Amino acid sequence: MSFTHLHLHTEYSLLDGACRIADLPQRLHELGQKALAITDHGVMYGCIDFYKNLKKAGIKPIIGCEVYVAPRTRFDRNYELDSEARHLVLLCRDMEGYKNLSRIVSLAFTEGFYIKPRADLELLRRFSGGLIALSACVAGDIPRRILAGDYDGARRAALELRDIFGEENFYLELQDHGLREQAAVNAGILRLHEETGIPLVATNDVHYLRRGDSETQDILMCIQMNKTVDDPDRLRFGTDEFYVKSEDEMRSLFPNSPEAIDNTSLIAERCNVDFLFGE
């Protein structure tokens, strides 16, 4: 198996993801990719639709979610301290992982909801079985600490997540969409990898199928934020690199870390969730 996308947002990442599940198989066939993960923001309602569409097309579906993790606990609700949750990608290795991820996501809504559905480290510790965790985008806890100049804090956070999920099941995520802050994050991630031995994985934070779809996704974001396209103060992605890239494109982004590309297929091989319907 070659490169596998392990960080992807479908239309179920409402007004944020612009990857229509029905269109994904054709794009993957074009690129010769044999597996794909779904990691919608904080929700899992797209998983069955995704699973059925990919299975039908002969592509291996990997079930996951990009969860929001509360800065303190899921019960804390002080706007100044708790309004910005941290991202973390969780992928299911097996049915135990699927059940645990379902529990985490459900409790993030019923117990942790504050602006967004939020898990916390206690929940992750309790339901870590059967899951693989990736450190996520610049909104992840470790990248945030690196950008804030708190390398020691980033290292502590990385070691804690490795402790929660186990040595085989936690990866430091490298991303490059041409954003300035990602260069700083990647330098910190590579240092962490060298000092701790925590393995690397390369992802593209996929929000649309092709480069040309970036404008559509930008309009969705405007609707979500209740802003116009011309508003100078609105949230933008900044580049048009958040699409389903080929293996060659991904390898060219990380020429000095080929193992980060290779690890995507190793992770894909370890993720085997099969649903039985009609029973």
C-alpha cells in the first residue's frame, strides 16, 4: 500500500469540509490510492455513509474523528481559559477502538459541550483501547505549544499522549500547506521526534477534493462565520493546498522524512473496522 490520507474532512464537517463522500472514490482511483480515513471535526455521523461508499468502490475505509480536547477538563467552562479546544486525530484499529471512539465523541457532547463538543485527557485515558492518535494540525495541543515558544510543554504533552495510547499508537503529525507557522511547528515536531523517538506521520489536512475547489470551501467558511467573502477580518485558510494530494506531491513536501509518508500505509494496514449490517 502506498501513501494513505489519514486526515480528511467530509461534508459532515459542516460548513468546513467540502469533500463529498460520493465523489471520493473516483478521486482515489485517479491517484491509485487504496485506503482513506474519515476524520470529521468532533462528529462521526458520516462514518457509515463513508464506509459503504468506499467498500463498494474497493477502497479500504479507515474510521476516525478529529476530536476537540478541552484545555483543562471537559467540565470547565471559563471563557478565558476554556474557549479554545485543541484538536487531536483518533483512528480506529478495530471494533474496540470504534466503540471507544463512539463513547469519547458521545461524552464530548453530553458532558463536555462548551462552544464545541470536548473530550479531555481523562476520557482519552479511559477509552484509549483500540485507537491510534495523531497530533493534528496547528490547532493541536503540541503545535500550539511549539508556536507559543513552550517547547518543554510540547514535549510533556507528547510524552503524555504516548503514555495514554501506547508507544505503537501515537504519532507526531507533519503538515505543509505553505503556511508560515507550519514551518515553525514542523521544526519543533522533528526535534521532538529526534529526542523522544515518537514516530512521524505526514498528512494533508484535506478539506476539498481538488485544488480548484478551494473557493467553494472558502464560501462555506464564510457562511459558517456569518461573514462576506470581502471581509478582511474573517478566518481564511490562507492557501489552496488543502486537497486530496498524490503520493508524489506528498513525498515532495517531506523529502527528508520519507518514513513519515511510509508510516501512513503502516497505520492504514493496522486499521481494520468491519461493520455488519442487517443483524
